[in-house]
Amino acid sequence: MEQSDTVISLVPGRLALRLYWRGHLVDSLEFAIRSSLPTLERRWIAQGDFAGAFVKPAGPGPFPALLVLHGSEGGDSTTARILAEGFANHGYATFAVTYFAWQNAIPTVSSALANIPLEMLDHARDWLGAQSGVDTSRTIVWGASKGAELALMIASHRTWPKAVVACVPSDVVWTGFGREPHAGERMSSWSDGGVPFPFVPYDRYDESLQGKITARTAHDRSRVLFSDSVAPARIPVERIRAPLLLLGSDRDEVWASGDMTRSIVARRAAAGLAGTTESLTRAESGHGVCGVPSTPWKLYERSYPTDTPPSARATAEAGAENWQLTLDFLRRRLSRPK
């Protein structure tokens, strides 16, 4: 211990500050901590073809059901719990679905993002409907990055989503990855009824993993090289009748979520669905704008140096604002059934 030091300790319900001089305690203060957050019920679920963290406010409800979909980083129990708790703190019965996990770390979950069945989300929602205090007539789907692609797919092919949030989304289905295709297999990211969806293939995506190019460059290059595959792979967002919130970034370093957000907005407007579509595309932020809850920008600086675009501060501040936009969108758009 230095000549003077301050020790901060946190225990349930109490915050203690202690001031030491040359190793001797000279003063201390204690504060009671009161939280306005609700008491939460938490469970990890792994059964059938789905797994994830289920978190809901304690009490009878009924609480709107919310499915949370992670990105291409793959799911794990810790991240799922954090994502679920972010929404549960605001009154949602939340199931953060782990739809694939690298190295098959979770039983029943694929170790590759390859032909993931949409039926998995049907089953997860059915499970939610069997839980007390959960109102699946008000089911929300929230997805980030690859999870946004999946959120748009399930909402395009099912009628049960009643509100959808797609953060840094894609407007097309991309090829699956994480393993070699089986003999004769068309390896899409998603399937329905055992049939893979059309997809845009990758052109030497491994170069982005090797640091030779960015993931954004790999996606842009693949879209140009395989341009004939783009139209069949487009997600049919015109079918989505639920209110839709899209959050894009023009300096997205993973894929062109800003351009793809605008494409989705234009196609829904052409289909007469502008009134159920909300969007915001930010000029300076990067891919990591979907934090739940948001992350202070200083923490982003550890991974994203501020002297390289996009700005870590702009990305983190956009993430904080997007989180509030998401909560506001859900409050406005998801009314109780009459």
C-alpha cells in the first residue's frame, strides 16, 4: 500500500470508502445502495434443439416475450445472461437464444453457423408460452449483426413476431460457415423445413481472418463477385407486417449495414410499409452499436484505437443512444392486446 490510499468495497446493499495513511485507517464512509431495478428470475435452458438464458422480472406479469439473438461471435451462457438481463430490467420476459456456439461448447447447439433451422425459434417461443407470466401474443425479436439477419428472416417467414429490432442488419442471407459442407449440401446460414435458403457466397473470407482485408471488404467483394446470387438471397422484408426498427452504421467495419439498412427501408416503403418502419443510420459509428446495456466509450478504446476509424467514442455513444431508442420503440409500438 502507498503512503495514502483509498479502498472502495461493494457488498450487497452497501458501498464502503476507506482512507488509509501509511497503512493505517484514518477515515471511512458507508452508503446504503438502493436499486430501482426489478428483482429478476434467471434460468439457463438447454433442451431439444435450443438453448439460452431466460430472465424475467419476478411477479405475476404478464410480461411481453422477447427473443434476443447474438451475432456471429457465437453464443455462450455469460453473454446470453447479460443480454437477457438488459431487457428483463425493463419489464420483458427475455430468452437470449444461443443458436450456435463455437467448439460445440453447449449441448444441443450447433458448433457452426450452418443451415440453422428457423424452427428453433418457433420452439423457443413455444417454450416461453408455457412459462407463467409470459405473454407470447406480444413477442418481440431483437437481433444484432448476424442475429439481425436471423431476426429479419424469422419475421419474414412467420407471423408471430409483433415487433422487430434489427441492429446493424444485412439485407441478404449469407453463406454458412464454421465447417465444411456435407456431400451435396448447399450450406446457407438458415433453413426452414430442412431446406436451405438461397445465399450470397463468400470470396476468400479467410483473408479477413488473416488480417489481410477487413470483413467489410470481404462482404463487399463477395457481393460484387457473386452479384447474380444477391437477388435470390434478399430477405423478403416486404412480408414483415410487424413494426420494424433498423439501426445502421455507415462506418461499419464488418459489413455495409448503413447501405443495407437503407435498402430495407426503401423496399418496405415501396411495399406501402413506411408507417411501420423506423430507422436510424449513423455516419460516424462502427459495427459495435448494439450493446445491451450500452458500454462506456472508454472501454471501447481498449479494442478500437481512437486514431483509426470508426471512432471508439462515436461508436459507444451511438450504442448508448440506440439502446434508449430501442426501449422507446418497444414502449410505443408494443401495446397490450385488447
